[in-house]
Amino acid sequence: MRRLLTISHHRLVAGLIIGLAVCAAVVGARQLGFLQGAELTVYDQLLRFRPSRGTSEWPVVLVCIDERDIRRHGYPLPDAHLARALAGLVERGAAVVGVDLFRDLPTQGRADLKRVVEGDHRIIMIDKRLHGRVPAPEFMEGGARVGFADLKQDRDGVVRRGLLILWDDTETSRFHFSFALQLALRYLDPHGITLTPDPSDPANVRLGSSTIERFRSDDGGYSGADEGGYQYLLDFGRRRSFPMYSVSQILDDELPSDAVQGRIVILGNMSDSVSDRHETPLSAGLGGAGPQYGVEIHAQAADQLLRVALDGHTPVGSLSELSEGLLIMLWSLLGAVFVIQLRALWALPVIVGAGLVLMAITMSLFVYGWWIPLVSQAVAFLSASAAALVYVSQRNKAARAQIMLLFGKFVSPEVASALWGQREQFMKGARPRPQKLAVTVMVADLQGFTSVAEEMDPAQVIDWLNNYMGAMTRAVGEHGGIVEDYAGDGMKANFGVPVPRSSTAEIRKDARRAVDCALAIGEELSRVNAHLEAQGLPVGRVRMGICSGLVVVGSLGSAKRLAYTTVGDTVNKAARLETFDKEGFEAEPESRFRILIEESTLNLLGSGYATKAVGTHRLRGRDQAVTIHRVFGYTGASSEGG
């Protein structure tokens, strides 16, 4: 457990460093505005997917001047016709009538228009105050029933924010209400609802009991946006078109009797020949409705203000910059730490799953009125995950190279891959962890190599030796062992390293594999000897000593040159068994190989092997005698070994 916690600690530190670095980069990019376009695009899509916030009743009705009206009555609509239309609307019981038409220049019937407008407090006119001044009609200038019709566009030309109040540049104490606010206030007047300062924060205003938070330049996904005037986020809560009639229906007295009763009526242009269309979040993307006329946007704004006052539908809110920064940091750290702690196989599913969770959280919060920037968090999470993947990949590459340096040249590809998959059980950083393991050690040596070497030139000697060593190495790899080293004409192999065995059954299996490997080497000698005899070269014989027991395993050397080795009494006994009674084996020219095992290995083998006790002997360099057994083959099978 302590070992696993240590590994996790190192990974955790790396994950924290990566996560914090990515967080700093994403926060910096957000502050510089690099992510604003993407954030606003996602915001538009969230707004389109958000359920409609409007009630079943439609408090706002539109009266449009379309192309047929222009062809019939001319453009602009004469003051006389406008006066008749306004009189008809108030007669039919409209609660408020808003005129979304600039009437700064008089036309035929100006006196009639003045009489109708001045004679009814329910009629609201417009002026323009941004990017060029367009006054209200001269008889309404400076009056309380005028609202500015200016719309606030973002850099991409999309109207996402509404203007509530504007102040004069030269006189900050003088303020002006928007067209939509004037309409809403006139409608709400009978309800006793008006615009007041927020008691808890005088910088904000309240409509009824609901606060309209003032838009700030870095709210939501914005970065350095213009926050002049009193702005708020439009929610475009009505997904379907507002009830709509033409001005000709009013002039011809064809309007249904209850069409405008008790409602806000906004009269304005909705014709292609008059340029008054604007992009909104509802315009493009999935389910986009196309550009909207200015009169439709004013209707959306007025409807939203009524819902704020009557239903508590406050505009979309956003977190503080500090809170958003903490969220970015959270997702950066999650992306880095998760990927570093998990295996590469699970990295992609985790990344995809976390991305879906992030989207679900963002969409759910948006439905409840909170705009949490999705792109910044997603970029932080994905970037941190990618950086962590690169880190893990490089770390794994270095670790795999180290493992292959230690084991790869002596084992089969299958064994090397298995070692890589279990590396955490025996590696500590870039080096194998020193351990005491239950292992079966095999030491093999070619008998008569010295005389052979004296009879052939060096190149022939190496080729001759490689024939045997290649065969023996293949046999070790095929039986799950690891060749630790070659020493001249000898070889040392271990079965049961470097991954600790957790059960007696596994230890027994290693012992059987070692003996099976030795018997396989004996069989391979027939093929190798036949190949050498065909070339007129001498043949070899092999002595093998096998012992099972505890050994100390680890790496020796420097960072540039490491060797993985086993040391201990078990290793020494295996080496002494290989050299035991050389003369006796020399006297058996008919035997290709000899396998001697110690009592500990015999006890692990179980049935199925043909063995014979050699006796109890004191091995060279040891005071304590050991019982030696010779393995000839499998039970019931003939063998030339012995």
C-alpha cells in the first residue's frame, strides 16, 4: 500500500503542476478575449435549446408595416395614416401602444398625429441616442413618453444584450429609459410596479421585487465588452413569433375585436425594403429562425421585463471572475490528475465522459438562469488532459525503454509486454525496486567449450556458441523465464521475476517451468547438434543446475548502465549444482544434457517427472550438505539425458 501511495503521490504532484500551468494559460487567453467568440457561440446555442420562458398568454402584440402596406400607403407611412392607426388601437383597448418609427420629419397629417399622441398617455414614441442622434417628434421631445430604440450589438453583429438606461455624456444626472422599459413601465403602472434602486446594492435596479443585475464587461463568456449604460442580457424567452397584424387591417377596420385588448401593441416596419433586421442568438445554428426585425427584438425585451416584474424571471446571471477562475482551475486539475492516475486505455473514455458531464452541468445551470462559460472549462480540461497524456506517454516511453534495456534483449516479446503491463509492481521510478522473491534459478553451461575454442578460429567459435545460446534463450523465453546474463559458454535464467508471486501455486508453476525449459533445451540440442555435424563441426553437451528459494533481486550499476540480477544462497546452489561432478558427466558421452535439481525444487514439481536421487553431497564452497536429484524427462517418456 505504501508503495502504491508513493507512486500516486508522484503522479499527483505532476498532475497538479500540469493542471495549474494549463489553468494559468486558459485564464490568460480568456482575459485577452481569445475565447470570447467561441463562448458566445455556445451561449447562443444554449439559449436556443433553453425551454421557452414565456407564459401561455401573449402580453405583447405586433402591428407591422409590410411590403403591401408600403405599396398601398407609401413610405414612410404618412402621419395622417399613423394617427388613424393609433386612434384605432387605443379605441380597441390596447393597454400601451409603442410606435417603433422615427417621426423626426413631419409628413401630411402632422397635426392629426400630434392630437392623437398628446391626447392619450398610453402612446410611447421613440428616439435614437447612440451613433447619431435622431430626435422624437417635436411635440414629444423631452417628454416622459419617449424611449430610445438603440440596440446593442456585439463585435460579431449579434444582439445579445438589452439597454435599459442611458445617461447623457455631459450630464450624468440626466438619464433616459429604453423603448422597451417605457412600454413595460406604462403597462405595469396599474399594478403599482415601478423601477427602483436595489436596497442591497444601489448600483443595480429592481423592477417590482426582482433585481436586474447590471451587465459587466467580463460577465459570462465576455471579455472586455462595452458596459456603457445600464445593460442586461436578453433571454429571448418567446420562441414562437408574437401575434402579428398589418397596419392595413387597422385602417380598414378588420382587426378582431379582442386582438389588442389589455396588451402592449408595438407598431413598426417589417418589410424587406426597409433595413431594420438584426442577428440575434435565435438567428443561426440548429433551429435558427434567421435575422429578426427591430420591432421583434423590442417585443422580446418588453416581454422579458414584464416577466421580471410579474413572474420573477430575472436575466441570466453569471459568477464572479474569481469563481469562474476557480472552476477553470478545477477542470484543469481534474483533466491532468485523472489522466495521469489512469492507464492510457481508460484515458479516452474518462475524457469523453467528463466532457459530457461538463456539458450536462452547464446546460442544467443555464436552464436555471446561470451562464457558466463552457468553452473555457472545456479547453482547460482537454488541454490539461492532452498535456497529461503527453507527460504519461513520455514517462512510459522512458520507463519502457529502461525495462526493455534490462529485460527485453533476454526475453520473448510476449514476456516483455507482460512485464510492461505489471511494471508498477516491481519498478520504482526508472529502476527496478529491490525485493526478496521466491524464485527458481537455472544455470547452464556447455561442456567441452574450451577444447572446441582451441580448434576453431574466433569467428567460428562465436557462431558455434551462438547456435547453442540462441536455442537456449528461445527455450527460456517460451517458458516464461528471463535470461539474466551470459558468461562465456554459460547462461543464467530466472523464473519468477521481477513480479512478486502471491501464492504457492505460482511458485510451483515457476519451478515446473524451469524444469520444462531445461528439458526443452535438451531436446533442442538434437537439432543444433545435427546442424553442426552436417557442417563438420564438433557438437556440444549441456549441464544445468536448478534451485528454488528466496533471492534478493534488483538492479546494479549506474543510470547509464544497469543490470538486473538475482543474488543469494539459492543462486549459489544452482551454480554449484551445474558444476557438480563434471567428470561423471564427461563419462556419459551418450547423454546430450544433464539436469540436477535440489530438494527444494523437487518438492515443488509434483508428479509427472522422471527423477532419480543422486545423494546428499556437500557442494563446493558450502559447509551444509544438500540432497541432489537428477531429472531425466517426463514420466513414461524416454530421454537421452542421463
